[in-house]
Amino acid sequence: MNALAETLEGGPVNGLAEILDDAALAGRAVPRLTDAADLDVPAAYEVQRAVIERRLARGERVIGVKMGFTSRAKMVQMGVDDVIWGLLTDAMLVESHLDTAGLIHPRIEPEIAFLLERPVRGPADAVAAVGGVAVGYEVLDSRYEDFSFTLADVIADNASASGFGHGPWRPLRDVGNLGLVMEIDGRPVASGSSAAVLGDPLRSLTAAARLAAAAGVELQPGWVVLAGAATAAVPLPAGAHVRVSAAGLGHVEVTTR
Ligand code: OOG
């Protein structure tokens, strides 16, 4: 940590978490933390955890995890090349409407989501713990100016997590090569195959279990695991109707205002 970070109130980790949490609450972007602080990946996960602690202190509950950069399309789009994870809270779950007014520069991307029905202590437990699979989407809203960040920055920012939704849960089936289409106001804006997610989204689930175990986190029954986008993310405007469908899994819709 450099001098700037050390002078932040409550120690560097809490100070950096406060910057990101305040940015999310105010809907205002901030410069990248790494422009001023010497942040490596382990320290970035500490900041992420402190960001989540602040949400929990406001009464939010953790209800799942999200994976990031599990597809080449996303790695190329964001210029980052390592798989990361973040936590999802109940306040991020979108039913059918999303108010974008408080967001900075939201983007949306199609996802495959898994529902856990058993605790997962490590990768070996992961697939057997799945109680359902669904088509989903994630709303990203990087707290950084211009959606620009290094790997450590985006980890600290809880992997840009802002919102997510999913369609009806279906029994687990082979999801290794499903066609995914995302439409905004009836026009296809992104399409791809679930195979883009580490070759099979189940691999992303296993990776989530590995990262969680390494961090001492047990994935809980009832939690959702977002496997990561299969395509690049697209800007999410206000007043839009978004529909994401996956072959055999139905669809999920969200309307923004
Ligand atoms: C970071 C989050 C990436 C994914 O699905 O790859 C992600 C970002 O692009 O802002 O969630």
C-alpha cells in the first residue's frame, strides 16, 4: 500500500472498500484504486470482502456467487485474463423491473445460473449439489470511470456485480452447448453458446467451488452460482425490455426504467 492508501480512515482495506461502496451508493464513478494504491490480487479480495461486509451491515444477505472472465469474449472485451469471483446479495436480485437511475453505466450479459440444494465444501461436491439450472443475466456496473480497470481493481469492486435475474429453475441437464440469445426491444444484441464459458458452465461451477474453498467460504443450499457471461456485455439503457433465452431452458425478461 502506498502512503495515500495508508492514510485512509480505518486502514487501507476498509478505506478502499469505503471508496467503492460510496461510489455504488452515490451512483458515481471513481478513479481506479490501482492509480493510487499498490493493490495485488490477495489484497483486492480483502477489499472485496470488506465491501460485502458493508452491505451485510446494511441488512443484505449473501445469496450466491458470480464468476467473471470465464469466457474469451469477456476477457477480450475487458482486457483481463484470469477467472475471478464475487458475491451476490439479496439486494442484487432483480425480479422483473430494474431502476437504472441510481446506476453509473450499467451493462447486461447473458448467463447460465445454477441453484445449489446442498452445501459445497470443495470442487468435488459441486455438481452433485446442483438442484436446478436456469437461463439468467447479470447487470454489471463497474464503479470505475469508463468501466476501465486492472484485474486487482475489478476484484476489489466485487467483479462489477450490480444485479442479476434468472428464469425458471429446471432439473440439471447437459448445458455444455446451449444457444443463448439476448434481445433488447426485440432486436438480438448478443448471441453465443454456453460452451464459451470454460467449455461448459459446469466447469465454472467447479471453479467457483475451488475459489470459495480457498477463501474459506462454504457455498450454501439455496445459493445461486452465475457461471459468467458467454458473450460480451452490452450497455443497458433505461426504458428497455430485455429478453434472454437459452435453448431448452426457456427465457427471462427484465424491463428497465
Ligand atoms: C467484470 C465482470 C465480468 C463475466 O461474466 O465475465 C463478468 C466486468 O466485465 O465488468 O461478470
